[in-house]
Amino acid sequence: MADSCPSSGHITDWDVCTTLSNGILLLSETQNEDYVGVSYTKKAGSSVTGKLGYVRSGSTHLSPSLTFSAPNEREYDWNASASCASTTGELVVGSDVYTTPSAPGC
């Protein structure tokens, strides 16, 4: 569970995060980028339904609908094609899209 996120949003070259008003959005991937995990740790507020996802090379990949409630973490993982492209994590709630900084790739 993500307890905090540095102001830069960069934890490592493959782990990036964003602090939102009610929680932390985190993108984690392996060094060769064949695994992508996106999580949202909801720390406060009422439950919401949304999707986790990532964007790489112009393609968006989204999870099924998930319910996020405080104080819990929800995560969704993908086996992705190895790539050296930058990757951005997303949380989509209705028409609102929240993003992480981009993980730079190889």
C-alpha cells in the first residue's frame, strides 16, 4: 500500500506516483516493461467506481470497473509486451482522468 508519494512523483525509473486529494495513484513496471501494475490507495472520502489503466505508445489499456473505498488499495496488473516506450498510469472515474508522471522506459 502506498503511504506517500514524493513531490517529483518518481520513486524509481519504473515506479511513479501521483498524490490525489483522496489517495495515491501508483504505476509500477518491470525493467524490461513486460509487466505493468497500477494501484490506487484511497485514503478518505466516499466510495467511487472507476477503472485503472496505463497508456503506452498511444494505446490505452483499462481494467474492468472497480470500486475504491477508504482506507483500501485496489490494484490491476497486465502482462504487457516488452517495450522501451514511456508509460503513464491512469485512474478513470466517470469523465475524470487522473494520471501519474511518465515512467521513462529503457
